[in-house]
Amino acid sequence: MTTFIHDVLADLNKKQVDVSKITLILPSKRAGVFLKHELTNSIQTPIFSPIILSIEEFVEELSQLKAISNTELLFEFYETYLQVHEEQDPDSFDTFSKWAQILLQDFNEIDRYLIPQEHIFDYLSAIKELNHWSVDTKQTNFVKNYLVFWKRLKIYYNQLTENLINKKKGYQGLIYREAVENIQNYIETNTDKHHVFLGFNALNKAEETIIQELLENSHADIYWDIDKSFFENKNHDASLFIRQHQNQWKYFESNPFNWIASHYKQTKDISVIGVPKNVGQAKCIGNILNKLQEENNTLNNTAVVLGEESLLLPVLNSIPESIKALNITMGLPLKSIPLATLFEQLFFVHKKETTNYYFKDVIKILSHQFIRPLLQSGFSNDLQKVVQIIESNNLIYISLSRLTTFAPQHKMLFKLLFGKWDNNPSTALKQCQTLILIIKAHLEQQKKENLLALEHLFKFNSLFNELILLDAQYKHVSDIASLFSVYKELLSTQTLDFKGEPLEGLQIMGMLESRVLDFETIIISSVNEGILPSGKSNNSFIPYDVKLENNLPTYKEKDAVYTYHFYRLLQRAKRIFIIYNTEIDPLKGGEKSRFITQLDLEGIHKIKHTIAVPNIALDTNIKETVITKNDDVINQLKKYAAKGLSPSALTSYIRNPIDFYFQKVLKIKEYDDVEETVAANTLGTVIHNTLEDFYKPFEGRLITWEQISEMKPKIAVTVTKHFKDLFKEGDITKGKNLIVFEIAKRYIFNFLELEITDLKAGNTLEILAVELDNTVEIQIPELDFPVRITGKVDRIDKRNGITRVIDYKSGNVDSSKVQITNWEDLTTDYDKYSKSFQVLTYAYLMHSKNPFTEPVEAGIISFKNLNGGFLKFAKKETGSNQKIEVINHETLEEYQTQIKRLILEIFNLEIPFTEKST
């Protein structure tokens, strides 16, 4: 395969052009590296290197202006804005930056396409005057301000241009316009210079004017790179611009049009692969590279072209370790580096002036990979200690002074991270730079292991230095919000550049970096609508029709640019892999690109379509987790059984034996996180504890409705006390927690009202016990060790002479949950019969301590279903509507049979702990 660059140099050699005396101009700097390399291979004798420039470098040289960064331009524009703003209350820099960025893009386009400024700004203003929505002839202040903005665009533009030119600075568009102004002078003063333009496609009006002037004055040659297949197809967007240049440039009326090649129709191996998600695409690229290396043992003529820059890191992580020679043309965006998240989090917590920080923000910052090592004291992990204190005290908001008490040895670090910035940008910048130096000092203790992290720090230190200089020079950043906007703008333009051998091994690049370059094997990722091409987007103040009127590019032209780059990559390539994301993205679309459909419809090449499927063996007989029992497990269970098996433990076994194994054998506890919103179990405990306080003093006594009435005024105080005990320092004075607090009070109030109503109706109530702990040993002849059952009964009372065993539930329970038909179901169906199992266990414990001599009922009082009253356990007779609600000896014997069977199953070595599917 011969490349386009090789063909150009061969033609120049054929024409006997002295290459050392010409200026070669390309679309990008990257192409210049390959041009130099090709030049060394094509010359036979030593020569002086020709001048090789990118088009932007050449234009900047013509304009005699120095390019200004986007961030500095924003500050310059704000100075201009303040200079011409007549009202007393100009926009703050933060507000200004939000609309100024878009306006500067429009200024740039207007200049690059040499649109007469007077014409377009007056035209825009007139349109807005016609279109304003006020039907009243008397305009409101809002409408007046809106129209004034459009009338001032011309003033903003003219003043900004004047200010920048006086400082010998310029943004890209202004540099192009000034270059056009200077082209004649350049030609007259450089009569012996010859220029060769190669590999161009879409040119703005300024570039067209400059190149045409040089061509018509015999100071230049130009080489196009377009294939006959596209050029002769008037509907093909790949040749949209080059056809226009041939038809509209006067130069080509009498000069040849170089070149229209014919490479595209040559045989190509094209594979189109659909892969779900970005990570899937990265893994797919890794697999392709692995196969290519096995086939060729070298990837010197292979390029990975990333449609999305966010794929860079996943792709780098997916490249086979066997690939040693690698060059990355595109830089890694600084915003993708982990250190960026640290400063973003710091800005986030300090944007609001507060002395109390949300616990998740505090933990997120302290847990950051660059901060966590600083909280290490010898072998002690102080971060873990801080997190435990926050969780155990249920701290939702934490002050700096409080945080310092958790680990006083890190007082300076805490002050640096959470000390007040006082909405002062200078303070913020100083704190950030000091933090960078502290992290640097720590990393340098093991410098070899932390070289990459130190590189990250260096880049961020440079970024904050630039922010300090801008702040000192312009003084427009007045608060943290404005500083954060500038920081993000600056961050978005910065990259961490990779060092590699630019001409050897695998090449990884973006679509624009591929201009002029040719490779035998191409892998293109993210070939989806909304990415390649980017599709409709209008981040501009200039309406679509105004752009058409003034020959400004619209999404049609921008899509044509991507079309050219895509097809130019395919022209000379022999093996092509086109990868697209099969998953629909709500923001970017997700359909495969029209380019893929177009390749199919052309019918020139046979396209192989595949959908990448993970290589996972499908097992229709998926097995649940099974833990076999051994002597160690049984011994652990014996210890637990000797202390007492609770109803909740037994029902956890019924629900899922694996959970029982984890909790009771391995003793793995659930993670105890900070409780921001009162959890259901906390609400239930508060209700239980409050009722215990109210009824405990009446144990062994009859209670009257008057005595219960006296409890009602104490509800708020008692509930608050128990919330404080359980919810620690969590806030119950607002939000969802206040609602839960009020619900707890309402539940207890409604319950007391129910009791009062019942007693007023003439019923009697004697409180026998409250929150009574019972533990009994159950006799199981098959086991040669003691097994105890333990449980705490919420309340035992005697209503109208009938003893009741009561279990409180803060959730919703209906009567069907405490009724049973078949005794065998009691220990097998958790969802239906766990409530029945619990209340029967409590009744069994009571009977074992003091055998029942009179009728006993057991059941539940549901605070979400108080209208249901006392929900009694009942044994329904099979095939009839009759049910037995009294707990008698027969009931307890049946229960004892079932619980013995359950315990024997738990201790049976032959029956493993088997996970139940949920």
C-alpha cells in the first residue's frame, strides 16, 4: 500500500522540485511527523529539511497575531463587556460566561468565513426586532433588554476585536481574518517562497481565499485526496467540499485538479461489529488487536481510531500485554484523571457557605485515593476510625471542629480540606495548591511507584498556577461559583500527553488526528449516530436560516466533514473493523451510524456483520449456593443453640438457609451505615420502647382508661427521647425524618385511643408482663446436647379474663398472615407463615415456663392496621370455614413437632445449607 503522503512526495520528486526550499502545509501537526518520516525514506542525498507547518501555524504567521487560549479570551471579552455596558448592574462573570462562550463561537465562525460584520449583526438585530413576542406596542423592560442585547452584539464584536489587535492577540477566527488582510503583503515580500498544500477537504472562506491567492500568484500547489467513487457521485457527502472547490475556484479553470485517485474499489476485508456499551467496545478492540498480532507479529501499519475520546482509558486497559510498541496521538483529558474528582468535590462542598458538611461529602473526600494515604498513622487506618465514629453517632452534618476531635493528629489536613474558603477565590486557590504540595511530599516518599500520580499533580499544579495568574491579571472572579466555572473551562482544554515512538507500532488516535494518514488495518470505534456523524446540534445564537443566508456551516456541512474523514480512512485500507454500540443512549441516540448503512447500500464491498456476544456458557441448570456441614459448623451451631435460638433466627433459616449460615455460623453482620432517613426497624424500636415506658409500671395490675389517657401528653417527650437514643445525632426536625417522627407519635396516639375506647366499652385489661424475656430448653431425644429457644414477648395481658400473647408490628399485617391450614407449611413457607411461627413461639415459651390452665390467645397488633384490632393466630380446618383461635395443648404439641423437625434439619450433617431462589 502506498500512502497519500508518499504519492505527493513522489510527484514532487518527479517534477524535480527542490523540497528543501518549499513550505509544506498540512491540516494537522500530527501529519507533519509522518511527512518527515516519509521524506527520509524517499530522498537519496542529504538535504535541508523543508518547512512543515499545520494550516493554523501558517495562518498565525500570516496574521502576526498570537493565539489566545479560550479561558484568557473569556476574561478579555468580559473586560470588553464591562467597557461597553451602560447599565448599572452588569452580569457577574459567572452569569456572563454562560452566554459569552456561545457568542465567542459565533464570532469565531463569522471571522473564519469572512462574513461582513455590519451586515450579519444588523440582520440579526432586525430579525429579533420583528420576532419579539411583545404584541403590545409599549415594550416591557424585559423585552427592551432582550432587544438591546442583540443590538449590542456589533459593539461587543468591534470593541473586542480592537482590544485584541492592540495587544497583538487573537482567537482563531480573528487570526484568520487578519491573515486574509495580510496575504497580499505576504506574497509581495516572499516572492521566492513556494507552498504545497496537501490533504485538505473542508476549508473555511479565509482558508479558501489565502490558498487561492497563493495559487493564482504561482506561489503554491495543492494536492487533494479524494477517491473517484465519491467524487463522481454528486450525492456523496465525502466529496461535497472538494467538488465545490473544483467548480468554484478560478484556478482550476486552467490548471489540473490533483488528485482524484481510485483506491476505494480495491478489495477490502470489512467487518462491522455491534457491541453493547463502551467497555464492550474496548474489550472487542483488545480481542481484535490480539488476533492481528498473532497473525502478523507486528502492528506497525495498524491504527485504532476512537470516535469518542472517553473510550481512551478503557481501550488502553484492554490492549494485550504482548503489544509493546504503542503511540497515542490524542491526549488523555485532564478531567478524566482521578485527581480531577477530588478538586470537583472540594469545589462542590465549598460553593455553599456553611460550617457543617454533609457526611457523604466528607467521607467521599477523605476516602479519595489521593487523600486516604494521608490519613495513615503508622499501622493505624485513621479513615476507618473517622467513618466508624460518624456511623455510630449517626452524624448527618459534621463541622470542622467536630471532625478534628475524631483524629486530632490530622487537624491540619482537615483544616485544609474543610476550612472555610469564605467565598474568596484567592483563598480557594491557595488551599488547593497547598494540598497539592502535601500530596506531592507524601508521594515522593516512594517516588518510583508514584511517577504517574506525580505527573498528574504537576499538571494540576500548572492549572492552578494559570488560574492564579488570570485571577491576578483580570480580577473578575469574585466568588467560588465563578472560579469553579473558570476551573471547569480550563480543565476541559487540558490534556495529559503520552510519550511514545510516533512512527512505530500501534497508533491510537481520534478521528481528526487521522487526517492525511493512511493505514493498512483500521479499527474505528463508536460508529453510531450522534457520534459519527455528530448530527444536528445548534450551540449558537445565529439561527439556521441566517447561517444559510450568510453561507455559514450548518450541521449538514459538519456531517459532511465526518463523512470525508470516515471514507478517506477506508480508501487505501485493506482490512477494516467498524465497531458500534448496540445499546441505545438516551442522549446520543444509539443507532448504528448511517455510514454503515451507506456502505451496505453502495454494494461495492461485501460487509460482514456480527453482533459480539460474551463467551458465557449457558447453564440451564444453574445451581444455587450449597454449603455442606462439617463438625466445625455443627460445633458452632451447638454453641449458638446453647444460648438460645430466637424466632427471628429460625424464620431466617426458613426464608433462606444461606442467610442463616452467614449470620449465625459465620457471624457476618449487615453493614451499619449512617441512617439519613429513619429506617423501618428504628421506627419499630421507638414504638416498642415508648409503649414499654408507658405500660411497664402497670405490670401485674388492672389498668383503667383514665390511666391510659394520662399517657397521651407524654407521647412527644418519650418518642423524642427514644429517637435520640437510637437515631443518635440524626436530625428529626425536618424533611422525611420529621414525617417519620410524626408517624411514630400518631401510631402511639391511635393505639392508646384504641385501648381507651375498648376499656370505655366495659372491657377489663390486666397487664401481666411487658417486653418479657423467656428462654426454655426444648427436649429433643435425637440430639445429645442442649437446645434452647429464646424470645422477647412485647406484651402479655389478660382481657376479660383471657390471656393474650401480643407481638407489636409497625408495618402492615392482615389477619391472613396469622392463620394456618397445614402444620407442615409453618416451617417451609416464610412469606405466608413467618408471623404465625413467631407468635406461636412466644406462646410456647410462655407455656413452657408456666403451663396454661385457662384459654390463651396469641396474635399481632399492627400499627398500620389498627382498625383490624388484635389479629389472633388461628388454625383453619381443612375444607371448612371453621377456625380455632385459642392456643390449646393440641396446638402447642403440633407446634413442638414442627419446631423439633426444623431444629433436627438444621443440625443434620447430611442436609447442607442450600440457597433458596428468590
